Amino acid sequence: MTAHPGPQPPATPLPAVTALPAAWLRDNCPCADCRDPLSGQKLLQITDLPAHLALRTAHGPDASGTVEVEWAPDGHRSRYPAAWLHAHRPAPPAGTSDHRTEAGKELWRAADLTGRVPAADWDTYLAVPAERARLLAAVQRLGFALLHNVPRRDGQVLAVAETFGFVRETNYGRLFDVRVEPDPNNLAFTSARISPHTDNPYRDPVPTVQLLHCLENAGEGGDSGLVDGFAAAALLRAEDPAAFDVLTRTPVPFVFRDDRAELRADRPLITADGLGRIREVRFNNRSIGTLRLPAAELDAFYAAYRAFGELLLRPGLQLDFRLAPGDCLLFDNTRLLHARTAFEHSAARHLQGCYADLDAVASALAVLRRADTLDPLAELFAGPGAAEYLGEEVTVAEHMLQAGALAEAEGAAPHLVAAALLHDVGHFDGAHVTGKELMAGSDNRHSHTGADLLARWFGPEVTEPVRLHVAAKRYLCAVEPGYRERLSAASEYTLQVQGGPMGEQEAAAFARLPYARDAVAVRRWDEAAKQPSADGRTFAHFLPLLTALLRG
């Protein structure tokens, strides 16, 4: 790829440096006196900074996109990239920085994953960093991923965990066998049906990642299931706010005892952060001890507990599948509840499992993303992007470049310019244009596919407006008089394939989503970006902006 200059000043106005909180700005000084050049760690304590900080002078951004500040009373000089100042400007919490909360997830029901269960072949996962990043991103975003053809060797599950982190040892050891035992200390080691549950809720902290590697699975039964506990908790919050409140503020004693261990953790079934966002679900009826609360509180808890339990079993929520020998399932144990059907006591069913941690997933993913480049996107625009755009008079690449240019011309924030530019990358699968399938009447779910691809490089501020831009069309057709009549013939056709206008309840639910407003903005640029004679920008024009938005 041709070399390009570094990040340019952002398209939207830079916040006035003089209006930024002085202590915050100085605490984030990037110079070598304030941060170690190798580790990037801060060298100064907050108490080392002058008590009465003030900006003496401020200049820029200059031609390199840098703002320089001189501080009073000590004369210290700080240089800040303008793109950094814009990306980190003070603002209401966007809900995106903590990938452990619901704001950093895609909540799902089983039908939402039709045709897009995140999976990869073991050899490809090992050999191709981008494939490894895709699978780890799926664990972070959807809560799970599946590896096929993992060698059926004793202890191989440990090697899978070590591709991204470290094995967490428990009283079950570094490795545990899930099979029928003659004297089991846990129902997992029987042939009984097990309903959706969290593993080891009696630990503090609970294991955050679980891996299960199938060595044998013969005979009837023994099928697996996953339920998105965050999606279920969000449904409870919407349908029964009082029950949700009870379950977020009632500590539950989770207990495990055998002859070698006695473990207990008192935690609510649903944990929310300070902003009220769901951050953890612990649900395991086998491990709940005896609550000691006033009678009225016990009545309220058990009513809420039952409501949540019934919701977790609601048809359509659980994704059912069967692990084949060589399959290895990785999942977020603080979010997804896993289950299995009963099987014959004598059946040959043998899984090996271990635990790891989500911070290792996030770390490995960040390192992989740091080493990645935007070359595949540039190649997409230059190659398959030259294909016609779904019955319109522009190519797909011209359409996306026009959308990005329209967003830029309106002074949109960089992440929205990026989302507009990249919104239709999901129409491609390598050189194959899946948009042709959409025009043939089969929804290619390109909004989700594109967002999943873009998560390789960008955070949810870019990916989620892309994921929702098809839903935004269905929403606007439902709520904005005259919008549908302005659609092109091709867009009207794809509207029908993609589900038609939303109903009243669906539209209300869409409007509450964190990125709904951004998705609507992208949708409007999308509809306008179909002019065959438009003076479009090149992908290279947007490269500095995209580079500044890279996560990692």
C-alpha cells in the first residue's frame, strides 16, 4: 500500500484546548518526562502535578496535526495529536470502553445466529492471525466461538487456551474430564440433563472463560446448548423491571463442598455496573445455598428468581448444537449459560475442559490488531468493490466512497465518517459478491457480516452503526412519513427481503439501542450515495482518518 501522511486534523471541530479540564489534560501528557517511552506507563503521581494548573499558551493544530500547550506555573510543555484530542474529548459516557458490559456486546437469540455461528478450522486459526483475531473477537462480542478439527489428544484443550492466554487452575486441576464418573462430586460428571447454568459461581472471581474439547460423543443425547444470559437479563429488565432490580441487589450464597474444598461466593444473579449496564450473570440452581433475609425480601427474591429462570428457558433463546469429536468450544462463562441434554449412562461421551480469563482474550486480540493493517479493506475497494451495486447506477465502491464523502461534508465525527464509508463491506466474501444473493431474494445479512469483519480493526463506535444500518432503514420506513417513498427501486426490493418496515414495538426497541441514532445517520448517507456523476473521494483520502480510529 502506498505510504500516506499521518493522521490529519479531524473533520469535526477540535474542542477548544483552553476549555478542557486542566488536570485531565496534563495527566494525559504523552511526553517522555510524563510517560515511560517503552512501557507507556505514567511516571507521575497525581500529587506530583502542580496544585493550581493553568494553560499559559496553546497553539495548533499545526501541519502535522499536533497541538502544543505550555503550562503554568512550571512551564512544562505538552504536545497532543489533534486526532487523540478529538477521540478522547470529554463527553457523556458512550458505554463502549468496558467490553465486559452489555454495551460492548451483541446480544442474541438463537435465530440471530443463523448462518453466522463463529467457527474456524484449527489449522487455519493457528496459521492466520486475522482468523485468530476474528474468533477471539467473537468470544468478546458474541460470547463464544467454535474450533473444528482440533487434534483429539489428551490435554489438547490446554494448548488451545495457551494460544491466547493462561490456564486457570482450580480444585478440579488445570484440566478436567467431563464424563460419567463412578462417584461424581458434580452433576457434570453424570449422564443427567443439565439446564442452562454458570460454571463455578461459588468462586471469587468466577472463571471467566471456559473451554470444552470433544474427544468422543457417541450415542443418543449429550447435545449442547448456549443461552445469552445478557440478552435474557435485558429482556427481564424490559418486561419486569422490579424483578431485575431485585436480582441485581440481592447477594446470593453460591456454595460448593466436597472432601477437598469448601468454596463460597456471595454475588447477585445479575451484576450491573455503575451506569446500570449488565456486566455479569451467575445462574446455577445446583449451587445456591440458603438465603437468610427478611421474609418479605425472600418472597420478592424467589418471585424474581423464578421469572428469570422461566425466561432463560423461553423457546427461541437457546442455541442448540452437537459437539463432534475434534470440536472445541470457547465461551464467556460470565455471560453465556451452557446446557446439555441427557444421554445414555453407558454412552461414550468424553469432553476435556479448562478455564482461562477474558482479560487474556482482550489482550491477545489487541496485540493481533496492533500488528494488522488496513490493506484488506483497500484491496476490497480496488478489487471486488468495482462490481455493480445491487441494481443501482454506481459500483459498490463508488457507493461507499460517496457515503463517506457525504458524512465528511456534513462535518460528521470521524467514527461516523468511517461507518458511512465502510457500511457495505459485508456484501463481499473475498472476491464473491454476496449482494447478488440479496437481489435474488436471500438476505445475506451483510450488515452483521460487515460489522463482524470491521471488528478486526475498529471498536463498536464504528462497527455498531454498520451492524444496525439495515435495521435503520426498516425503522425509518416505519416512523418517518415519506421516507419509504423516496427509496430507489432496488432499495425498496431489498427492504422486503430484509423484513419490511418495523412494527411499533420493534421500532421502539430499536430507538433505545445505544447506536440507533448513529445508524440512522449512516442510513441517510447510504440512501443519498447513489449518484453516477458524483465526484467521489478515493479510499486513500480516508486512510488517515481510519488509521486514527484503529483500536488496539
